[in-house]
Amino acid sequence: MNFTRLEQIFGRAPAKRILVIGDLMLDEFVWGKVGRISPEAPVPVVEVTGESFYPGGAANVARNLREFVDRVSVIGMIGKDRSGEQLRELLAEQNIDIVNSVENKSFRTIVKTRIIARHQQVVRVDRERIVGPSSRQITKVVAAVQKNLSEIDAIIFEDYGKGFLIGKLVSQIAHDTRAAAKLVAADPNSRNLIDWRGMTVVKPNRAEAFLAAGIPWRDPDESPEKDVNLVRAGTILLEKWDTKYILITLGEHGMMLFQRDEPPHHIPTKARQVFDVSGAGDTAIALFTLALACDATPAEAAEIANHGSAVVVGKLGTATVTRDELFSSFKHDFR
């Protein structure tokens, strides 16, 4: 893909409207340094130098999209607590619409706290309780999506396995979205065995793909193109989920794109430095879906997603990729 084509694709992006549905959370990063070991236990003492908060989970997918798109909405569950208020404020600052999200006074907003010392994660603390939406809440969300569907170009289901995405909710919205001839994408979670049939694209990682395809785990081969079980998993999932595309993320090996009547297409990683993999999958599904909405071919969309993921793993924290950073990554290839 040349630079003119890249500009053509992203020239269409600002006018697109994308809806993200899934598990919302607040990502907290506690930054510090380690100078000694605790006398109380053989653990490092982190002297805190600062804290940062970011929208996490499905909210981070929306945050990635907002770098390119003028109108982004997100639907999930938020508690009526201090962390929920903080998450709402962060999303409002970025003009991400949460008007149709579910507020639940008995729900504790999910918070992931990562303690970082000298660019290394020391420990992660998760504050969460798995709670699914009630029948009434499902009805309300489905009605809100139906009401706005004519103005939406694509929907992304972002599943972190925290309970918001259940089969009934997904199937109803996916059916309506397909009937309206709109794009519908899914980023699955191995702890939540949802039937993703009929999606435009499903983006599992390698472990998730093997589990969903019913293939016993084995370590990856050196070359993804020669990874017989990986190819088998992608082929099985195309049929099982009756989807147009399967995009399997492979960490340091990049991505593998599967589509009907085409050989698997491997996209090697573009990452030059890896500081933090937090949110790389969020960037991948966001950019792949957005690129398809902007009339990119599946191979072009995968290449764009791959470049975007490579940028964010080079940053600390739950990061996004800007338009300038994405274009700079491609320029490096064009040299």
C-alpha cells in the first residue's frame, strides 16, 4: 500500500460514526521507583512519583477510534461510584458519547491498577465483580442501537470477559446490524464463549483462536505461514462463525488474516520496541474496523491495524496511536 492510498483511506475517516459495545473499565497507572526491599517481606518498595488514569477495556477501543473519527459512542456498564465518575469525566473530555451506557448503582466500576517502576510492571491489582445486564437493560440497549443504527457505519463488540456481553445482547444487535448492511466486528474473550456467527470480522489472539476451534494448544512455529495448526484454526473459525474475515493476532509474529477463497495472509510485526502490550488488541480491532469502513481492502485494513499496534506497544500505559504516528510508521516502510 502506497502513501497516497493511505491518505485516501483516512481522508474518509473523520466522517465515520463507530459504536463500541463491551466491558468498560478504568485503567490506573501508579508510577514510581524501587530503591529497596521491604523489611516486612521480600518484595520491592515502590516510591510513588505519579499516577495516571485512562479509559480502559471497550472505552480504550473508543479512545483509539477518537484519534481518527469525529463521532464515537460507547455502551457498557458503569457504577455510580467515584471510579465511574472519573471514567465518565475522561470520556467526556475526549468527546466520546456514553449517553446509552448502563448506569447501575449496585455495580462497582471495574478498575485495573498497574504499579510501574523503572518501566517495569511490578504488580497489577484488579477490582471487579462480574455482573451481566438484566433483561430490562438489554432491551434498553438494543432499542438505543436500533434507534441510531441508520447513522452508524460500524459496531465493535469488545469482550474482556467481565459480563456485559452476553449471547442475547450480541445476537440481537448483530442481527439488526447485518440487516442494515453495516459492519460488525468482535474482539472475543476465551472466558466468554459467545457465538460470533455472522460478524464481518472476528479478531481472536492465537490462544483464543485455538480454543474456539477446538484445537489443542501448541507453541507457535517459527514461521506463521508454516504453522499448520494456526492455518487450521483460522479455516475452522471462518466456517464456525460464518464470518467474512478472521484476523488472528500473533504478538511478536504480527497477524494472520483469513478470508474465504483466499490463502491466509501473514502480516509481520512492525514493532521496533516493546514497552507495554496493554491495549494493543484494542488498537488492532479499532483500526481494522475503521479501515474497512473507509473502503480499505481486508489486506490493507490488516496492514493498518498491524502498524497501529506496533506503535502502541512502544509506549507505556494504555496508549493510543495518533494519525501522525500511524503515518510515520508507514513512512518508515516506504523509505
